[in-house]
Amino acid sequence: MPGRAAGLHTHRAADRHIRQATKKDYDQILTSIDAFWDERIGDARVALFHHALFVHELGDTAFVVEDLGGTITAYLFGFFSTTATVAYVHVIAVRATHRRLGLATALYRHLAGVAMGRGAHSIKAITTPGNEASIAFHASLGMSATEVANYAGPGQHRVVLLAGLEELQKCPTASPKTSVGAV
């Protein structure tokens, strides 16, 4: 994308490097999807969460963490609401080999920082009621969890996870006991 390099957001924390996702990163994520979503290996629905528009059209809110060798170890695809001052996390995942290192927390905080700079006041995510790991992870970030009946259609209940951006930035790093794979 022309001119995009000037707007890249980067953040270095210890040996992790957070930056905007590129098409090359997107391709790497898709070709190694089972390394992130090991609890759902072979589930064709996982690919549906990873639409290319998150890199092509919403790329300034798609972030990756890469190791020093260039391997994507975690990623977050998000966007900003057009109807409220809310940053939305559509999908976040960490490679099984890199879990419990604070990568998902770092990605959330990174998006929160970008969102605050754009005037957003809160951050939101959605998960299913049975996704206990996701609910626990988001609770460790200080996010409230509210189950909403029929959120995604008849009989499709969801848990809405919400936090103020300032509160999320102040929250201590997620507990090492909180395992987050694909949330």
C-alpha cells in the first residue's frame, strides 16, 4: 500500500516486536494456522475468521508479533467501530509454542494505545459462552463479560467483553496461569 510505511505503528517489548501486519504476514498466518489454533486443528470455520480485508482494508489495526527469525508468533486483527468510540478485536491468537509469554496482552495494549490516539474510549471483543479460556484471558485484562442471548442470530448466544482503554492500559499483565491460544 503506497505511503503506508510512514504510518506503521511499532512497539518493542523485550524480544517481541509488534508491528502492523502485511500481506506476507497474513499468508504466513494462513499457512501455519494450526500452530495458532491447535485446539481446532482441521476446523474449516477457523479460516473464516481470517478474511483478507483485515490486512488489505483494515490493515492499520492488524498487528503481529514476530520473533527475531521473522516467524509470526502472535497476531490480532481488529478495527474501529463506525458507530461508537470503540476498538474491536475480531481475532487474536498466539502460537502454541509461545503462549503464556504475555504476547496477547501486549497486542491488546498496543491496539489500546493506537485506539486512544484516535479518540476511542473502550475496547470490545466477542466470544462464545463455552470458550472459558477466552473469557478468563479477557477477565485478566480487566474486561467485563456479559452473555447476550441471540447476539449472533437465533440460538447463537455470545459473551460481549468490554473494557475502558485507560483501565486496560493499567491492568497488570495477564497471569501466567491464564493460557490463551486462539481467543
